Amino acid sequence: MMNTLIESLQQLGLTSYEAKVLIALTRYGSGNVADIHALSGIPRSAVYGVLTKLNDKGIIETQHTKPMRYRAIAPVQVIDRLKVNYENAVETSLEQLEQIYHAPDVSIEEDGVWNISGVKNVTDKIVQMLDSAKEEIILASTYPSLDKATETYPIMEIITTKLQEKIDEGLKVKITISEHQARNDHLTGKKPIHGAEVRVYSTEDSAHPLKGGIIVIDDQELLIITVKDEFAPPNLIATWYNGKEQVSIFRHFIEVEWKASRSIGC
């Protein structure tokens, strides 16, 4: 029971020593440094520092006697103070992390490369990339096996919604789709994304069709999605690249595909 209480207090922002001192003061009422060392079991050298931190958190009171004595406030007040401190820490941490994440002059990592596995993780990364776009999004979803994956998972629905949001914000969006996807869209009456430039690339004559798709964001980051369709349902893995040098290499091949594609309706 005591270990559970200590763990719970730690989740509210106290250290193990702070939790033990608070429990001792709550149980025995009050005490000086020597008393608290004996009652809590923490090293005497650490007691004063812990008491100072608990006092700063507003959950114990100090009596300026000789020697100084300390006592805990009522449990309901302790929890209220810890909740306020915890919520303030959450808000401050979120605000500062958002500032770091969106800082235009901060690079995550020069020429960084990350591997991502699993449908949810890949989809989450796609959404994150689309949210970060400022100028241009290029989506090459021209490969037959990716069509199979999108028929199984609602990936394209999520992407389509995000792309439309970005177009409405004024971003340029270029998309290449496969013949198979174009035929399906025509048969189902699916309308293209309003404001996107869409082209169709034929993979039917390709001896070695690729398995996946590519997303480029602002010439700054790129995601290569690979479909593992030997499994049922198919799985997704992806490789994320960050850095103009690496992105420019893949951008060349995407431009070649774009030029070899036909506009919708041609």
C-alpha cells in the first residue's frame, strides 16, 4: 500500500524522497530534521533539501523555531496544490515544446533518416508532415500495391482531407496517381481534390513496378512508403528523410515521373 502511495505521488510530480517525507509528516503531524530523517528513512543529508522543495510547492508549512519544525497541510489541500502544479507544468511544457517544434530556424537534424513501421505510425507521420507544409506538397501514389493498401486502410481519406485543408490555405499540391486508381475513381464517381494538380502515370508497362508511394514537403523532407503486400492485410513501412541534399535526389525522379504523366481527362 505504501509503495502504491509513493508511486501515485511521484506521478503527481514528487520525487521518491519528497513523497516519503510528505507521508511521514502526514502520519506523525510535525517534526524537525532529525525526526523526519528517522521517520521517513531518507538520508539525513537529503532531508533539508527535500523540505525546501516541499515548502516551495506549498504542501508543507515551516515553524521558525529552534530547531525548525515542519508539518504537512491537510491531504485535500496537498492534492489540490499538486494538481495545480502538475497542470501548470503540463501547460508550460506543451507551450515550450510547440515553440521548439515550430521554430523556423531550428533544424531537427541535418540529413536525418528515420525508419517507421506499421500502418498507424506511418499514417501519423504523413499527417504530421502535411500539417508542417508551408509552400508545396507532392504526392506520388502511383504504385499498384499502394492501391491495395489504401483499399484496406483509410489512409487516402485522411490524406485527402489534409490536402484539401492545405490547398484552402493557399499551398500548391501536385499528385500523380496510377491508372488503376484513376479507373477506380472514374467508376466510383470520386471527384479529384479541388485545387490540386493531378496527373496519371502508367505503370502497366513497367517490368519492375515499385511498391509504395512518395511524399515531398517543401523540398525539406520526404517520406518513402513501402507496402509489404505478402501479408494479409498488407503492412506499411516508411523511410523519412530530412535535408535538402537527400530530398533533391528523390525529387529528380519524381519530376521525371511527373513529366511522363498525363493530365486527368487527357
